[in-house]
Amino acid sequence: MAEESPLGSLNDAFQAAVNIKSAIVAEKRKNFESKPRFIQAGLYYWQKYQEVREKSIPERLQASRALKEEGTELFRQGDFEKGCFKYEEALTIFRYITSTVQNWKTEGIEDQDLSYFEETGSTESEGVEIKELKSSIYLNIAACCLKIKDWKMAKSACDETLLLDPNNVKAYYRRSRVRTIPASAEIEDFKLALEDLERACDIEPENTDVATERDRVKHEIEKQTQRRKKTFQKILTETVKANKKEQEEEEETKKANKKGDVKKTRDGEGNSGDDKNEEDDDENDDDEDVDPIETEKEE
């Protein structure tokens, strides 16, 4: 048997230690890791835009809009990933994360060191402008994510929009698309999408795009429902047939066993008669077995 390489054992031990450390680190930043990337970006760009955040709200709005426009230009060019990054930068002007550890990039991220900020302005008009800008950024992030098929982040972006604006038709529409486009989408996803679309239709009854999508989703639900019924009926029919066949086989087995028992009984009775005949034959043989010498003497 070949000896185990000391180097192999050392590598295994090292990998095990790395896995343990990674698990410990992940546990310490569990809350941060649960956030979508566009929220995590608030930490990554925190220091980069720190000076911008110290400016007045109008100046910050201008800076955020400029970044958003860069993202839109990248989107138009078909660079959806970079466009999404730029939208995330625009968002961090008003929604960001700070850390008590200045060198967090090298020392690591822990939940206990982080603070989350979401600014809404100091006046009502500022609050309205910031909310509208953030809603628009979230929607654009969702549009990018739909293009790159990041369904989870796209849905999160739509959710954030609806938290700010519960009557946002685009957010309902895009969230419905997130639910139905993936190949893994099931009938439950289509039903949730239909709820979003019906809500959007209630808000904007004249929106033909939303109405068309609603009708498409309805039709798909009907198709999947019929497909499910047929599948269930097929399974039920096959199950009934299988059970019936099993019962018939059991009955045949019982009948065969019963016939076998009867035959054994009859064979047993027949053997007893043969034994008796054999005994009689033995007796007859004794009578006929005359000593030939004695016979000769009598003659």
C-alpha cells in the first residue's frame, strides 16, 4: 500500500483551515451578505463619494443624475453590466454604508462595524426629488438585470421601487417579467406576476403594454393548469391500472397456491394406497418364496 504524501496531508489541512475561516467570516457579515449588490455598493463607494455627500442636496442631486446618465448611455450601447455598476454609484450618493474600520477592504467586513444610511433631504421638496431619483435608478438597475438575467437582483430592485412608490406601474410590470421569463418559472410565479399586472392595470387602465402582458400571463396560467390536470389524470390512471394489475396478480397467486395445496393433498392420499398395495405384495411374495430344495424332496 502506497504511503500518503505528507504534502497532500498538509494541503488538506490547509484547505480545511481556509474553509473554517471562511465560514466564520461569512457568519460575521451575514446581514451584509443578505443585501442585494446595489445596496452593498453603498460600502464599496462610501469613501469614493464622501466629499460629494458633504455638499448641498441640489449639488448631490446633480452628481447622482450625472452618474445615472452615464449608466443610461452604457445601457444604450448594450453594456448592461457596466451600466448597472454606474447606476449603483448614482444610488450611493444618497444610500450608503459606513464602517468603523477604515481599512475594511484589507481587514474584512463585519456586521457589527457597519452603519446603513438612506437620506431623504431636509425639506419636503428635497425628499420628493430624492425619492423620484432613487425610484428611477432602481428601475434602471432592474432593466439591466433583466438583460443580464440576474433575476434575483432585478426583483429586489423592483421591490425597492415599490417601497418608495407603491403605484409605480413600471415596477409592477418589470417584476412580473422577472417572475415569468426564467425557464424555471412555475405556475405559482405566473400567478404572482398576474397579481402585479392586474395591480398595474388598475393604476393605468389605458396602458396597452401592461394589458397585453396581463392577457399573455393569463393564457399561460390556463395552459399550465390544463397541462397539470392532464398530467394528474395520467398519473391517476396509471396508478389505478398498476393497482388493478397488482390485485389480479395477487389473486392469480392465491389461486395457484390453492391448486397446489389441493394437488398435494390428493397426491398424499394416493401414496397411502400404494404403500398398502406394496405391503400386500410383500405378503404374497412370502407365500410364493418356497425353498426349491424342499420342493424337489417332495417330488
